[in-house]
Amino acid sequence: MSLKVYNSLTRSKEQFLPLAEGRVGMYVCGVTVYDHCHVGHARVMVVFDVIYRWLKQLGYDVNYVRNFTDVDDKIIKRANEAGLDPKQLTDEMIEAFHKDMDALNCLRPTHEPRATLHMNEMIEMITQLVEKGFAYVADSGDVLYSVRKFDGYGQLSGKNIDDLESGSRVEVDGSKRDPLDFVLWKQAKPGEPAWSSPWGRGRPGWHIECSAMSCGHLGDTFDIHGGGMDLKFPHHENEIAQARAANGGGFARYWLHNGFVNINEEKMSKSLGNFFTICEVLKKYHPEVLRMFILGTHYRSPLDFSDQALDVAKAGLDRLYETKRRLHEAGKLPASDQGALPGSFVNAMNDDFNTPEALAGLFHVCKEVNRGLDAGEEISGLIAQFTAMLSLLGIVQEDAAQWFHGGDLDTGWIDALIAERSEAKKSRDFARADAIRDELAAKGIVLEDGADGTSWKQAG
RNA sequence: GGCAGGGUGGCUCAGUGGUACGGCGGAGGACUGCAAAUCCUUUAUUCGCGAGUUCGAUUCUCGCCCCUGCCUCCA
């Protein structure tokens, strides 16, 4: 079975066939780097990380491009408030972003272009739009895109221009010929970051950077464009209008959009203020827990964020880690993660990256491995499947003992008590043995007596 | 108002025209000195409500109810 993906453009699941055989060009909208990322951002990054990994698994040579928006009103505002140069702020936030992504075990994209380093491409694209009559210079000096000039406007988001205008919440801007027109190039006010252009010193509008950088790296027509659902309109709609009008290409062929992260059934967002940053969550939970939490729901469905949901994700990981620990202790962990993947897992992933179903396959193999271990059977094939799935999903990559021991470094006292308890057990002094176990339990240490001695883990 | 996506066991999350995957939790059992972990068994006559198509619908169609999102910046 080959890969099928849900294409937002056609609102249907389609066979995935890349433009060039064996190669995939994928562009994902990154973040505006004015603040730390929250769990909603984590979702996009993890979702597309898994998509990236799966495409590579299928043998494609993937050119994965994810941008940084490092010029923007919010950046300017935030930098001013903090008394920083915008460049300082964006550099800092990009570093923080990378730290979060590394923690979440997201592979680095092939390219991570910054908008400020692609001014020429943007200016060139705007020039073409002006020349071809899709854009005009307004009285304000801003360059605007004339939405009504572009035929297919609204195709992606399923909107038509007249509906948009009638129910419009768009502010009426006197210099716009049509309320829906959007900015391609914005005149700089004194003190704002600015670049020279045919229309004077200024900065690009938000949408143009993605059109320019995606086409710049991947060509006028490329395979996949992704991002959060909220970018569908107007951002992606505008990207399409710009790119197709400017260079006549088809732009992205498959549009993939992930669902939101909700809190109390409400979208997590900056404007509502109901967000948790990734680093906040990581103070309380291991990054793999967050990753597992995200993979537990299909990428297009809403994902409800709560401590309880994270606890469930952790419980699932604990189960997988128990098996990993058994394998480690039995000396049966394979040296390589390159084992064959079970068919159920492959089918699930090929069906629009159905990670919940893939996880079901993983848990099934996990059980089979435990069963085989209990029975002392030869199960190296199953074990190889097990670790290959974990590696592909980017979970259960820590040392199993370390996982259960938490961040505790000073564990000598625990080992000493365990040794004492072993002696007590040997002399059948179970009262003493149980007293030690209770003493440890009171400190959150749970003991497990296995065939090869006693191991321990932190409770919860 | 327009458009999009949802409503599945105690919680969570898949899925399918032939009575429902997995995880967590619960119950019983095996193992254990007792536990823990693991394994086994079990835990939805039922998939928001009503009608239709069908031999048969949770899955298709229609209507209704409820929820969320987008329509302004937003992953």
C-alpha cells in the first residue's frame, strides 16, 4: 500500500505522488520569533517531524524547508518593550526554538530560512506582481495585492470573495482599493527595521516571505505545504495568490493542515492567553511525554491539553519503557534500529499518517515481546520491529533505567537499602524487607523484584 | 450569516456497509514470601437524536440537537 494524504485543497484523501520520482519538496510554516513557543507550536513541529521521518522511511529524498518569520510588527513591538534590537530578540528566540525542538526530538529541517535573509527574493516577487498587474502601490506608499485580480482566490479555504466582504471584520483601510487586499510591502516608520526597495525603505508583509522562500528553495511547483489549520486563511490563501500570480507555477500540490491544541475545549492561543509554553510543560514532564501526547491523536483532530492527558501519555510510555528495560537487562536490545516495520504500522502511517493506529500496532508488538520474554522464546524479529517503530516515532529513546530513575543523580542510598533488603529477604526476614520497601515507597521509590535482582523506579 | 471539522465504553483515542483498534482505569486469575512489573481473562447488544436507502448502518443520504474552529494577528 502506498501513501495517502488528506489534501486540504481538494478536501479529500489522495494518493501521494511526488512531482519528481523519489524526491519530495516540503515547506512548513514555522514561527514568528518574538516569544517562546507554546504547545500549539509543539504540535505542528512534532506532526511534521513525523511526516518528514515517514517520507524518508518510504525512501524519498526529502527537502524539508521551515521558515522563521523574523521581521514583523509583533517583533518590533516586543523588541522595543524589552529595549532590544529586533535582531537580538529574534536570535534569542530562534535559539530557544531550537532548544525546544531538540528536546522534543524533532529532526532539523533541511533548510530553515529567515525572512530577513531573503529580501531580494521577496522584492523580486513583489516586482513581478506589480508588473503583472496583481499588485499596486497605494496612496500610503504600501504595496498591496489586489485580491480580485486573482481568479482562484478562496479555493483553499473554500471561501468566496463576496461572502468574505459581507461578513467582513476586516478594518476598512482608506488606501486599500478593496478591503480584502493585503500588504506585500510596508513603508517603514522612523526607527523601524527597513530595507531598500523600488517602493522606498520598508519591510515585507507577512505572506510574501513564505511564497518567496518556498518557491526559492523548492521551485515554483512543489509537493507539500503544511502548517496549522489557522493558517489556511488568510495566510495560505494569500501565499497561493502571490506565488501563482507571480510565477505561473502551481505552487504547492498537497496542503496538509494540523488541528489545534485546545484547553477546556477552547483553542490554545496567544490572544486568548490560555497557553502553556513548551519550556513550562517540560519543567513538569519529560519531552517524550509531550511528543507521545501529540502522537496519540490523529494530526487533523483537535487535541485537548490537560495534565490528565499528559499523565495518560506518560503511562503509555512507562509501559513501553518497562519492555525496553526488560530487553536491556536481558541483553537483547538490538544494536541497530533499522529493523523491518510491521505491516499494521506501515499501513497506519501510509493512511494519512495515522499515528494513533500506528501506536496500536506498537503496543501490540510490545505485548508480544513481553509474552515472548516471559516464555523464553526466540523473538529477535519482534524485538527489531519494536525498536524500529520507537525510533521512527522518536519516542522511548532514553536509557530505560534513567527514564524510571528520573533526574535523580544521588541514588547510592537507594542501592544500599535495596542491598540490605536483599539480605533480609535471603534470611527470610520479610518484616524487615517490607519495612525497607515501605520506607522507599514513602519517598516515591517503587521496587520491582525481577529474575535478575531488584530494580526501582520513581512513582508517578 | 458563510465555510470547515467534530459528537464512539469511567477517561482517552482509532476505525469500518456485516454489531467496534489501542492506551489509561476497573474486576478476576497466573507469577511473587507479599508486592511491583509482566502475562491471561474480563470491562460498549453499542458508536449525539430522528427518519430514509439496504438483507444488514456506528459507517451512506436527509433533517435536527450540541460542540469547536476559521471568516482580524494566530501553529
